Amino acid sequence: MVNGVSKIKVFENKNVRAAWNEEEEDWYFSVIDVIEILTESDRPRKYWNDLKKKLTQEGSQLSEKIGQLKLPATDGKLYKTDVLSTKNVLRLIQSIPSPKAEPFKLWLAQVGADRLDEISDPEKAILRGADFYRAKGYTEGWINQRLQTIEMRKELTDEWKARGIEKEKDYAILTNEMTKAWSGLSVKEYKQKKGLKKENLRDNMTNIELVLNMLAEVTATSISKQEKPEGFDANKKVAVRGGKVANTAKKEYEKATGLKAVSSLNAKDKPALEISNCGKKKT
């Protein structure tokens, strides 16, 4: 199975993890997430384990179609997860009595259509991303910055991949070193400052934080493309250099405005994430 980029899809405000298979041009969905939505069970894993045994005992062909992919869990780490293609999720639904079956089928069809649209017209993916944040109450200025950072982040991770970085933990280490270089805080410390636990750090950054983080990533990407570092240590040095460029900009911003660039603000007060409102006077 070819594992494409994993995504979080939303059905009735509940997350469904999925990965796009480029060869088959089809989505593979986390079975546990589907089970949780259809059954509304607080123990979806047990429900799935029991159902999987039943399907195997009955000789169902569906049990042979179950694959596994590494998908992000709530702690941000990747774990092997049972997945099924769109067609097989539809077959799974037939085995689960649920009033949500029909709306979920329609949702699956729409998700597939949306992805094909995005392949032919990438701008649609950007517009959907904006709609997602808009629905969650983020401001337009913040949304524009966030979408730009997504693009810059992808360029950086593509460059790391081209330089031979493959392990998820290495991506996390490089990101941590870059963040520390520009903000003065590790990712863990940064999240603690904002009062976050499992939430996404970027989704809780102010506009200026997003801009500085993006500057670090763009700089690291540019340096890497020019110097083509080999090995993890060389890539880490480039990541730190990118962060230091953003750190210089951070100091200039603070000097010019008298405001702290790194803020304790989070998405609980989304309008406050706007650049005009963020930051406290330096003491």
C-alpha cells in the first residue's frame, strides 16, 4: 500500500484520519475513527476488535482488505492503525447498524470528489483549508498567515526528505532545534507557555509568531537547497541557522514595537491572535 500524505477529515465535528493512495487514487480511512462515529461508543477499539473477529469467523472478504498505515494519534506521534479504502469502508458500514450510516456514505462520496477536484485544481485545497479555520472562528488575517506557513512547511519537509531525512523523530528534532533557535524555547516549552497539551502549536500562534516561524523555515529551505547538506547533523546545523535569521528579525520587531514576539496567547481567544492585538510590552 502506498501511503500518501495523511489528513484529518471532519464529519459532524469529529475527526477522521485518512491517507491518500496516489496509485489507486483513493482514500484510506482509520477504521477506529469510523467505528467511533457510527457507534458513538466510548470503547471503539473493543467494538472493532470484536467485529473484526466476527468478520473473520464468518469468512468475510472484508477482513482480508484491512491494511495498516502509520497515522497521527492525539499525542502527535505516528502509530500503526487499521485502515480501509473508501469502497471497503462502505462495506464495513453494512455490518454496523447506525442512524449515521447514510449521512456518512454521502460524506465519503463528497470527500472523494473533493480530492479529485484538488488534484486538478490545487487552489481548491487551499480554499477548503481556509474554510476549515474560518468555521473554527479564526480571523481572516490569521488564516492567510496560517495557509502560507503550511505551504512553507511543506517546502521545508520536502527539502529534508530530498536530503535523506526520513524518520519522523528526526523531523521533530529538526523542528525543535529551529524553533528553539528563533524563539528561545523548545517546542515543549513553547506549548507550556501557551497552556497547551495535545493541541497543535501553530494553530495557537499569533500572526507575528507565524511570520517568524515561516521566516525560519524559508531560510532553512533556501540554505539547504544551495548547500545540499548530507546527514542529520549537517541538516540540524542548517535548521539552526534558519532559526537564527528569524531570531534576528524577532529582536528587531521587539525593539521597534516594544512588544514581545513570543506570546502566551492561544486559540481560546482567536481574535487576539491577530497581529494588531498580540504581544505584551517588554519589561
